[in-house]
Amino acid sequence: DTKAITPPDIRLRKGQTPLVCLTAYTTPIAKLVDRHCDIVLVGDSVGMVLHGLPSTLGVTLDMMILHGKAVRRGLGRALLVVDMPFGSYEDGPEQAFRNAARLMAETGCAAVKLEGGESMAATIRFLTARGVPVMAHVGLTPQAVNTFGGYRVQGRGDDAERIRRDAGAVAEAGVFSVVLEKVPEPLARPISVEIAIPTIGIGASPACDGQVLVTDDMLGLFTSFRPKFVKRYAEFGDQAEAAIAAYANEVRERRFPAAEHVFADTFGGVGTSSV
Ligand code: KIV
Ligand code: NA
């Protein structure tokens, strides 16, 4: 099936087979993810993963647009969702709409994601009523790292009720799905049963209706830190380092370039090409 997946398609997957989501920030990775996943997320994790920022707080709308455009060029089937960065939607519904509209117009994404539960319900209603499909993100919301004082598991003990209310509020407000980040399984399970839209878990157990990971984490490319919920499906960071070390050695030892990489003939002139 080559028809592009839409937000309503995702919503209808509740109770069906698990939804598969990964992040992408570039065209080549988007092409790979598109072949195997339902949703491609241009996460604001791009700030930490590609730009070396200490948190997602320094990510700008322009960065999201640039990476969103690159990812869009690699997609044929998967639903493109772009994160709204810190400071681009919290002022109120009008600010959120203005910036979501820019993301959609300039990247061609069919949906945006924003962090927050009950406090974002009015904004979510405003956006969905005006043609902006919204994915919510509750539990550990990394843009609130300074409020939380770190990246701890959310919703333990008495705090569970808060996350439950957040998930219920965004579902009620009209999101087509919600990311549940870093919450205990005994909380993710009832939430996924209670709300009528798919939950996409990251560190939120198999009780969720789908899963998401940061692609660079699961490929072993981003290794600055490694949350418990990340499974490494490859160690490309190690492979890349070995390749770079081998190249450096060969250049220093004059073993690269070898004969097969060299243009050895001197005939021909301007306009004569040589492979
Ligand atoms: O920014 C991101 O990559 C995300 C996912 C981890 C859900 O928000
Ligand atoms: Na994000």
C-alpha cells in the first residue's frame, strides 16, 4: 500500500496491531524509516542528537522547519509529525496556531506534536478545530526538565493520578494519539485502556498501543547517555569510530589512497571526463 498514512488512520489503529514510530532528522534516515514505520517524528531531540545542545530547550522553530523539510523529501507512506519546540506554543492557542501553521505550510507535515496534558487542552481544541491534527506528549516531558529537576520516571505513587488526568484531558481535547514517556507499566496500562486514542510509548511498557524510539539511540549513534528504555539494535557509533580511525591510520601510513583510487593518466584536457 503506497497511500500516505493520515492522522485519522492512526486514530483508527486503536486496538489493532502496534503502531511503529521512529524519529528522523535527515532525508536518508527518513527514507529508511518510511519503509518500515507508520509514523516518522521530527523530534526536538534533534537539538541534543545532532546539534550538541544540553537539552531540547534551545531548539528553534527554524531548526524544526529545516529538519522537517529534509525529512519530508524522504517520505512516501509514513505520517510525518513535527515537534513544536519550547516557547513556540505555550503562550496560548493563537501563538500555537500561528507556529503550527508555519510548520505545516513549510514542511508539508500533516500533524504536530506538543508537550503537556490538562494545561494544553484548550490549545489542542483550538488547533484541531482549525485543521491542525495534534499528537500530545505526557509523562516525562523533556521541555519541562527544569521544572522536574531531571529526567526521572513520572507518575509514581500519588503522581499517577496527574498523568492519568493529563492523558484523559488531551484525548478529550481531540488529539489523534499521545506519546507516553517514562511512566511505570501499571500506569501506562490503565491509561491505554481508558482513552479512545492510541498511546505511543517510550519507556512506557508494551501496554501502549505503539512504540517510539529516537533512531540515533537505537542505532548506537547517540551515546552521550543511555536511558534504560533504549534498546540498541546496532552499534553504528562504534563502527563509525573504527572506520574513521582506520582512515586516519591509512592516510598517515600512505596506504590510502591506493592505486584503484588514483587518476594515473595524463592525456585528455578540459572537457574530457575521467572516472
Ligand atoms: O523529540 C523526540 O524525539 C520525542 C520522542 C522521543 C517522542 O519527542
Ligand atoms: Na520531543
